[in-house]
Amino acid sequence: MPVLSEVLTALDALWPPERAEGWDAVGTVCGDPDAEVRRVLFAVDPVQEIVDEAVRLGADLLVTHHPLYLRGTTTVAASTFKGKVVHTLIKHDIALHVAHTNADTADPGVSDALAGALDLRILAPLVPDPSDPEGRRGLGRICELPHPMRLAEFASYAAARLPATAQGIRAAGDPEREIRTVAVSGGSGDSLFDDVRAAGADAFLTADLRHHPASEATQHTGASPLALLDAAHWATEWPWCEQAAAQLDAVSDRHGWGLRTHVSRTVTDPWTAHAASTPVFTPTHTTGAPR
């Protein structure tokens, strides 16, 4: 069996920490470098439900996409919810390792897994990494659909292929618009609208789209306004967990480690219910207007 330090070296080779954004907090949060590792659990969020799952599984290492302490802290007291996570991990000899923006831009990375879940053909990175001479790394991916679809059809298709969440898929644009090419970016993507337009994609599928950026993106003049598909943040990043587990499996096989890798299917998207709009009345007068 490998020890934690050996597994961490392999993880850092897959997702080098130096490729993370400067504001990010990636790498190992806790764990004894000399402890043996037999079972590894992959998940999106390092929340208590996932840590409890790691305990039940008997995992020695938890690998998550999202950081536990993105903005730092001055306490790990168990009276705080993040402190309780740390206490539970240490009490049960479970290490925690984070691969965040260094996994976003990897080859393969988070958006490759998202494209794979949607059965899209990847053409190129949306925002190429200039340090990659092969032009494969970078943020987001430009893709082709398996066949042209109307926007409404593609929204239903994406909702059926991504993990189920309360939100589902929201779409902006003409529902009858034909979609052939789509940009995808796992996680929050509304900072990438300029890149998507420059790439000439028909649509952009991402998460956490805010009102004003989305409204402005759909109002840009042109023969083919950009269509938008807004999925749940967790749902766009969960496919990476399966991809990452398969990557570690391959490393384990090469080294003869015999690791057991698992992917959590616990839904940690914070939204738990969705109620469709049902208009009670149709306004016919502006406030103050004569009746």
C-alpha cells in the first residue's frame, strides 16, 4: 500500500498546484504523510455530509474539488461547521486534498468531464493556457453537439444527462434556435462571455449565471445572439469526480498500489427544492395609471 505522501505526489502530477489561480487554496488540508492509503473518496464539496460518508466508507483520503478554507481562517474549533469537518477528518485519520482551479484548466480537466457527460465532441479550450505548447489545457471547452438541436431540445438533453438537481437547466434565447456548437465551463462562467462570443459558439452552458451579465450577453447585436444554458454549479462539476477517480485508478494500476477509489453520489448542491412559476394574476395597469 502507498503512503499518503506518494499518493499526493501523484495527485500533484495530475493537477499541479502551481497552475492554480493566485486567489485559490489548493493542496493538502490535513493528513499524515506517512499514513497508508487504501481507499480514496472523490467529491465536489468538503462538507460534513461528505466527511461522514468518508468515515462510513473507511476512506483514508478525501479528494474534493472545492476548497475547505478558500479565504483562510483563524480557528478550527469544532463549534464551527468547517472546524467540525477538520476535527472529524483528523479523528478518523482521513486526509483531505483539494484540486480546484488547477483541475479546471488541466488536460483533461473539469470542462472535459462536463463535455463528456453531455457526449460533446471537444474542439479546443475556450481560453487556452499560453504555457501549453500543445494547446490542450485551458479554461472551458468549445464543443460540437452530437447532432444539431433546438435550444429547448438541448436544454432537455442536458438536464437528462447531468446529475439531477432542484434547479435543472435554465435557458435564455429563442427556444427554436438551432444549436450546433456550444462552449462549456464547469462552475461559475459568466466572466467568460467575451471569450464565448469570440469563439463563435451558438450557445454557452455553465453555472451561476447572474441577471445583469446574462441579460447583457443575450442583448448583444448580431445575426446570431448567444443562447445560454444555466445549470447547477454542483452538477457541472460532479462529472470531474468520476474522471479524477479514473485517473487515480490508472496511476494505482501502474504502480501496483491496489487503491480502492470511490465517487460520492451525495448531492451537495445547496438548493433543495424548485417551484415552477404559476401566475396568480396578469398585471394590466402600471402603478398610478388610471383605471
